[in-house]
Amino acid sequence: MTSTASKPALQWPAGYRINPRVEGPSADIVEAFRSIPVAAIGDSMSRNIGTVGLRQYHGRLDTVMCGPALTVRVRPGDNLMIHKALMMVRPGDVLVIDGGGDVSQALVGGLIRTTCVAKKLGGLVVDGAVRDLCEWAEEGMPIFARGHTHRGPSKDGPGEINIPVACAGLVVLPGDLIVGDADGVIAIPSVEAADILKRCKAHLEKEAKIRADNATGISDPERFDAVLRAKGLPV
């Protein structure tokens, strides 16, 4: 007689967890965001969302990183779960690593970069340190990180994959759309991506009109005078 009892839930050791990969937005949504500047996305999402304190370590300023997040949280200075996450990624994914902001030991270096290129990763966001800067400066793999050091990581754990993480002041859920450019990195909730894309396009149209007015030297004075009058200034 076959038992109908359900299988017990998987019990992970304390500090370890590996959740399945989460699908992000559709491919057409991802592609559309490649042409939207991060600053415009931020303006369309209340202007208080995005990473703080990261810099790009890839060479070209005009490189755009755009893809669904696969998240990792590691013990500062340890990259065991980063290696495991690289076994789970699909082409175009962006690896978002919460390393606690520690820069005393690098979490990723040139050897991991080689794997990322082979896996056709969309890029990396690291709240921690990197090393082998000359390799990262080559074209082909966007990376944003907190800092750099020659000191390498341990590979002991613990760590977690595909959980909500905090990365340089940015909350990221697995599957969120990550966009990064010379101005910074932002996360777009997957379920809101289509709506935010519409808002971004409307915002860019508004900016285009303001830019055209500014270029003529006759921008609309009411844009700021109305705000000043509302504060009681006699303008």
C-alpha cells in the first residue's frame, strides 16, 4: 500500500539555503529597459530607490547592465555560495551579492569572471570587494562593487541563494529586473516592470520637452516660480 503522507519540508542547516531560480520579467520588457537610463527609472520610482556607494569596475562608461536578479547572501569574505549560484544562472541573469559591505577580502576575481563570461551572465552587483581589476576592466562583463582588494576569499560558507537581500541600500528580490549604468544600479519589481516602463517613457518625453526649452535659453519660468509662490515667496 502506497503512503499518501506528504514528504517533509527540506531542512537546511542554519545559515544555508538554496531556493530555486525565479523567473523575471518577459524578454521584451527586459530589452525595453536597456534603453532607459537608470536616472530616469529612479525618477519614475520616487527618486529614493537605488544602490549607494558602489562603483563600476568594467571599462566602458556607456555599458548597460540589464537582467533578472539571482540573489546571493554570503558571509563577508566568503564566496562558497557564489560558486554554487553560478551553477544555477541562465544567460542574461544578473548576480546580486549581499556581502555585508565588507571590503577586507574580495568575493569575486578573474577566475569567476571567466565563468561569468562563459555563462553569458548579464552582470554582477557586489556589496563587497573585487580583485583582478585589469580583467574586470575588459569589455564583456559589467560589474558594480563596493571596493577592491588583492586579498582573496574563503570558501567555507554559510550563505543563501535566491532570497531577499539588501545590497548597498537596495532591497532586491529574486527575479527583480536589475538595471545598471554609469549613474548607478536600481531594482525594478518584476510584477511592476510593465507599469514602470510606461512611467519611464512618459518621464523621458517630459524631459525631452524641458531639454528643448533649456537649449533655447527660454525655459518656462512657472516651473519653479509656482513652487516658490506656494511657499509664500513674492515672485
